[in-house]
Amino acid sequence: MKLVLKYGGTSLSSPSDIRNVAKNVASLAKNNEIVVVCSAIDGVTDDLIRISTMIEQRNKNDATKTLDNVIKKHKQFANQTIKSSTIKKQLLEKLNIDVLELQELVRGLTLLKEVSTRSLDYLISFGERLSDDLVSFSLQELKKKSTALNGKEVGIVTDSNFGESRPLMDTTRIRISKTLGSLLSKKIIPVVGGFAGADQHGNVTTFGRGGSDYTATIIASCINADEIWLMSDVEGLMTADPKLVKNAKLLKEVSYAEAIEMAQFGAKQIHPKTFEPLLSKKIPMRVRSTFDVKNNGTLVT
Ligand code: ASP
Ligand code: MG
């Protein structure tokens, strides 16, 4: 099967979580062609948004402190996730390129004391730019060939509606089928940072909060995937919020229309546009748990 696997931030909230994700991807890659899409590490997008608020409030000290913590967290994760010293060194070098760019951006915004919607998208896209490398290098440690790409690199082209962009599907389809087709033919597992793309002028754009789900379905549509799995910390779609209703039951199968309604009104936040790219090609989606891999979750068709 050609499979798109999307991992949410709570599936990547510790070094052992990341190793667990890599182990599962590596095992699925034995019999399937896999494209991984990942969110930022749990909490990082919130931190980046907080930095932008601090900049606008002219609170340089806290902005710098929060940024330092974000950077420290990723370096710590890199150190604790990867055992091989060669792979760890390569990962830290790769992270450092993004870290330098992020620091430069925050310095510029701090001088200006303002964050436009365009700058905000650029800033908050860094969560996924950093997490995709942690996942990709963890796969390499498991002897899998893998490359990390951000939304712009993979070829997601959007309109310039910053903070809530939409993909330009015709251009995106041509670019993504080229980049991912070439990697898959070489048996390289692409790990794509979700949430962001770039407009036709090359400015970074995002799809809005929770947008990595949307990245995953856009990619699934562009490569004609057989299935897409949204991996998270819940069993699947439930009859009610299990935190509130004790005997809430897992739904084995729902229609796209039902899932769209649940995405709008349910407790599990699925990005509202997630299902759009799947409808015309009728690509089945599974909503399933990262931690309980034997559970088939919910099939959305
Ligand atoms: N990292 C982004 C967010 O927290 C996108 C996502 O996780 O889907 O909203
Ligand atoms: Mg990256």
C-alpha cells in the first residue's frame, strides 16, 4: 500500500515517543510505501505564538528566554533520541541551520517590535521544520533511508492568505508528485513537516492551527495514496468525549460526511478542511492511536 502516516504533536512529546514512532514507521515500511507527515513537538507551536505576543508587547527578555527554551528542548531531544554519535552529529548540524535562521528572524522581529500575519506564519512554521528532522534521523538510526522536507521544499504552493491559506492544488500536485515520487522510487522515506507551505512568491504560509492534518490529506491526494492514517493519542472517533462520558464507544466506521460533522462539533480537533482533498479520489482515512498500534481505530470512507 501507498500510505500517508500523520503523527500529531502528542505522539512526539518525548524522545521515547519519537523512537516509538520511528519503530512503527520502520516496521510498516517493510511492506508499504510510506510518507510521514508530522506536527511540531507537543507545545512548541504554542511557544512560538507566545514569542510573537511577547515581541509585540516589547518584552524582549521573555521572548529571548522562551526562544532559548524551544531551542534547548530540540537539542535535548536530539541528544536523547539518537544513540549513534555520527547520526546525532548530523542531526544537530541540520537542526542548527534552522535554529540560526529562527534566531535571526526573532532578532529582526524584536527590532521591529511588530509581527505581521506574514511574519507570524514564517515564525510558527519552525515547529514542524525542527520536528521533521528528529523523526527522519530516528528512522536513519533504524537503518532506513529517510529525508526530512518542510512544506515549501516538498512543493506545497498556497494562496497568500496568511494564517489560513489554501493550497493551489494543480501546481501543488505537479510539484509533490515529482519530489515524493522520486524519493519513494529510491526507497527513501520522506518525513514532511506539516502545517506550512509557501505562496507563489516563496513566502511561508500556514493552514491555521491543527493544519498538519490538512498537509497529510493534500499529500495523500497528490500521490494517490491508498490510505491515510491520522495517528494521535486517541483510539479513534468515539460516540462521545471519553474524558467526559465513561462508556463512550469507538466508532469502527463512519462516512466522510459524518467525520466532517464530528471534526466541526466533536472534541478531537481535526482541521476543518482535512477531508476536502480526499473526497474526489475517495481515499480512505483511518483515525488511530500511536500508542495502541493493534487497535484499527476508525475507518472514514
Ligand atoms: N503545529 C501546528 C499546531 O499546533 C499544526 C498541527 O499540529 O497540526 O496547530
Ligand atoms: Mg527540518
